[in-house]
Amino acid sequence: MSTVLPSARPVGPKLRFATFAAGVALALAFAPVARADDAPITPSPMAAALPSFAPLVKKVMPAVVNVSSNIKPGAAVASDDQDDDQDSGPRIGPGPGRGQGFPQSPFDEMLRRFFEQQGRGGGGGGGQGAQRPRAEHAMALGSGFIIDPTGYIVTNNHVIENADKVTVTFQDGSEHPAKIVGRDTKTDLAVLKIDAPKPLPYVAWGNSSAESVGDWVLAVGNPFGLGGSVSPGFISARSRDIHAGPYDDFLQIDASINRGNSGGPTFNLDGQVIGINTAIYSPNGGSVGIGFAIPSDLAKPVVDQIRAHGKVERGWLGVQIQQVTPDIAKGLGLPSDTGALVADVTAGGPAAKAGFHQGDVILSFNGHPIDKVRDLPIVVAETPVGQKADVKVWRKDANTTLTAEIAPMPDNPQVALNSKADTTAPAAKASTAMGLKLSPLTDELRQRLSVRKDIKGVVVTGVADDSPLTELGLQRGDVIEAINQQPVTTPKDVADKLGAAKDAKGNGHVLILFNRNGVNQYVALSLSADGNG
């Protein structure tokens, strides 16, 4: 069984409607118009200032290509349309291998990453991105652009993922086999190479950080397999996080992009590539004016590394981090809820060697402010391996600066921690505190709950419905390790420290460090005089 090119039938009604609308517009244009006076109509300054994109299109179009990939027989690809009997379609949201361990967005189900499979007829349903077995001759369609006259081409990784053959088609219809130089799943980028008989037209990178919201852009690509198409628009937002991966920093553009535009360039008015079209928000599979492009400032270093080494080497600090909420900020005495809270420090990693502690809040890295938790992975990853970085942290109500030497990111950053830690459980009895049922972490519970040997604390065996800690999401099986930055080893420790968190009027802040399924995280709650959050 093989899939076929997307049907043009769903497009037909839209074209007919457009033709009808155009006919009405012409009729109105030639109808007499009653005017109060005979003053000539002058175009508004806004209309006069609107640009023509024709010179820009003529300049950049030859360097934009269509990319088609033959999918390996039996390979599975995420699909967004569960209600269709075809074995093809774009993937939803992050897709496999991306966004692991990151929070899910309410819009994830509608984030279309245009893995354009032949055989679709248009829009889409609202599936869950499940894996499907592939047809024997499935094909994916996308876009790309030439960055070097010798034949280097940039596209999205999801366009060529699981491909055993990749073909690049130029604007003149000529086809060229391409080899995959390398790819990076974390940023969804890939580099291809074709043998060029002569120097090829190419485009240059622009500076995405110099572009502002409201600036004009032009998206070029291969929507729905129709061939080279252009759509103008402007940057509608910057630094969007769509939970596609740890380095999300998308430009949001309103230029019309659809399935098949994946890997195509977004140009500024100087004809420079300032983004790579990668995802859209869409309830129906088509463009609704919300598209996402990887900014060139993030893409270019990745592409350069792939060209040079066939892979990407990233800097690594060795910390597990989470967002600072307003309640966590109060619990830590932070002036504002900014920064990245260190929930865990990897043993033997750069942060551990530099003296980082659990509970530190990273405020800046090598002079780059860390306002949101996702700011840190981006700046660390871009730091060259072996370079020393000054990191400003908040610790015990004061700022301090630590210096870490950045190491290469391991294949599995969740490096196994020390397995020789003391496993002896403290001799203590179960008890209840603030609606939590607590039990010592015995050897039996440690084994039953698969708690790491280096974790020490108290096990939550139940949470009362009226407990003020219910809204924190604590549940049975969680291991409480510390209350307000002080370690706990017995249920009595927990009860005492929760009680001590209140002031004379019964108000206070509770900052709890707990471990769930091997992952450390902080939660915080402000207490009122009646004990409720």
C-alpha cells in the first residue's frame, strides 16, 4: 500500500468562494459611487507605506526547495488524525523524543508540526498524536532552504525522520538526491547535502534578536505539496514556549503557513532568514494565523555544529530546575518570583563541583538574566564546553556567585546518583500532621515504592480531603525530604517543622521538598490564621 499526494478537492470550494468574492468586489468597484464632493481620493500614508514583496520573492525564491522523504517500511510516525483511515498526517505538539519531562500545554493537542504525509485530503481531526504503523511506501513532504552554494540545505528534523531516501526539488522542477549530514531532535533541525554541479543560489542568516513584534516577514515553502508558495505577515510575538522541547524560544508569526511548510524559511525585508517554520496552532489542520518559527539565533549555531561534526554538543550544568512560583518566592524570601529553582544537583556534575545546593535559585548565568525557568537551559546549552561561567544564585536570603566549568551534556543527563547511601530507616512511628498521614521510610516501603537509596525522608501514606496541603498536589507515595529547607527524617520532624512554620498569629509559609518517582521538586503554600492555604 502506498500513499498519494494530498487531494486538491478540499481546496476547491475555497477557490470557488474566493472567485465568487472577487466577482462581487469587481462589480462593486465599477458601480457608481455617490460622493459629497468631487475632491480627489488620496491614499492614506499607511497604504502608501505598504511594501511590495515582489523584489524580495524574486531574490530568495530560487534558494527555497521542497523536501520529500521516503519513510522506512514499518517505521511509525506520530499522527494527529485518529479519525482517518489513512496512515499519514502531521504530528501533534512535541512528538516522540521531544518535551520529555516538560509541562503540557492546554494547546498541545492542537499544535500541528507539519509532518506532511502524502495521502491526506486536507484539514485534520483532534487526535492524541499516537504512533501508527506506516504504509510500505509512505512519503513525507516539507520545505528547506540552501545556506551554501555547495549544496547544504536546512530543514526540520521531523521532515526527514525515519527516512531511507530524501529528495530535494528545486523551483525549476529538477530533483536531486540528498544525504542527511546530521540532525538534532531537541531543536527539530536537520542539515542535508546535495551534489551541486554548479554553485547554487543560497540565502544568508539574519539576526532574529534584532527583529521586533510588528516587523514584516515573508514565509516561503511547500504548503500541502503545492510547490513554492509565499505568504506575508509580521512577527506577532517573541519567545514563545509551546512545550516542544527544552530549548523552546519560538517566534510567533501570523504569515499563513500550513502543513508542508515545515523547514521552510521566514525572511525579513532584507531577504535574510530570521526563522524556520516548524509548528502551527490550528483547530482544523490549516492556518489560523498562529505559526511558530525557530529563531535564527538559536538555529544557526546548531546548524554550524551539524555541518562541522554531524551532531550537536551542548553545555551542561548538572541541575534539575523548576519554576519559582509566588508562594515559593515567599518561602525562600525572594524579592520576586523570578529565576530557576534548583530542585536537585547531579552528583559529580559541574554544579556539584562548583558548590551548588538544593534550594538555590539561579538568577543569572554569565550575565544573562534568568527570569523564567526555561531561560537557563538555552544559555547553558549555548555555552562552549570547558568555559567557566559565573552564576548568581539566591541562597539563605542573600545573593552569592558561584563559578562552574561547563561540561558536555551526557546522552542521559539523569546520571545515576550515589547508590551507597545509608538505607537504614529511622526508628519512628506513623503519625498525622496538617492532614497528611506520614510513615517512616522503611526498607520495605523503599523497595515497594522504588525509592532511590540516596533519598531520605518521610513517606506520605494519605492526604485528607480538608488538608490545606491538598492543593499542592501531594499524594500517597511521595517522600517528603525537607520542610523550609530543613531535612526531615521522621514523621515527628515533619509535624514539628510544619507547626514551626506559623507565626504567633497563625500565618506562615511552607516550602516542601519532596521526591516522586525519582524526581525532586518543590511546592509552597501560604498559611492563613485558620490554617488554610
